[in-house]
Amino acid sequence: MPITAKADVYSFGVMLFEIICCRRRTETNVPDNEAMLVDWVYDCFKANEVNKLVPEDEVDKKKLERVVKVGLWCTQDEPSSRPSMKKVILMLEGTVNIADPPCPTSIVSSQSLE
């Protein structure tokens, strides 16, 4: 699959997070650990605290977790790890199981520098 198609998939994942969290990809008026949206979403997912992403809304936690997983797969640093848009649609519809996404490379890289 061409890299540009995988870039469109990445952008779709970021857009999902922006819609869920009602904020931009990067923010300066939040705590440092929440500044990068993709990293913060992953941290909340791994801590089983996806409800922090939508603190003022009542949502179906299973549906929220599914959308978060899809977004995390879409935003993997390695383009070859990202799903096709066809698979993204199937995951969002709930017609295929979604494995837990691996840690984004950017988080691993920043943790190894500390």
C-alpha cells in the first residue's frame, strides 16, 4: 500500500482522537503528560482509564474503547503497522476483533531518554 494511503490512515486516527477528546493534537494549556494527544490517549488506554478522555460525557465504555483502539492502530509510528481504511471501517463497525495496539514508538523513544 502506498505511503500516502497510510498517512491518510494516520490522519484519520488523529481526527478520531480530536473528536473524542474535543481538543487538538497538541496542547500547551494542559499538564505535560497530556500535551501530545496520541501519547495521552495511549497512556489512558493502558491504565484502563479511557473515561478520562471524555470526562464530562456519559458514553458507552465498550464503544469508546473500540474507537480508541482503532485510533491507536491508525496512529502507529511505523506505517506498515497501520491498518488499511477498509480494515478501519470493519473495526469501527465491530465486525472484526481488535487486538490491543502496541505502544507507539514515540512513547518508547521518549521513555528511554529519561
